[in-house]
Amino acid sequence: MKIQKNDIITFSANRFGEKIIITHRFSHTERNKEGETVYKTHPERSNTLDVYEMVWYKKS
């Protein structure tokens, strides 16, 4: 799957120990310290990036 800048995506996140579902816009990808690709997102009408790090895991 190819995600493009400003695509709307929905993902789960851990917020203060609670699993939540978030729908935000995709911004770009980065590499974290572990070398994993991290998908950076931001809310609608804001360019401030989320603190959540979304990593795509494929089930084998």
C-alpha cells in the first residue's frame, strides 16, 4: 500500500494507557532508533505533527 502526503488514515494508538482509534492526515515517514519506518501524521487543519509514532507491522 502506498500512502501519499495528506491522505487520511485511521490507526490505533496508546494514549495514557488507553487504546484509541485516531483518524488523521499522513505527513511523511521517518526512521526511528530501531530502524523501523515511522508514519508521521497530523490532525485536520493543523500542521503540528502528532506525538504518536505509527509503525506498520505485517502479519506473517
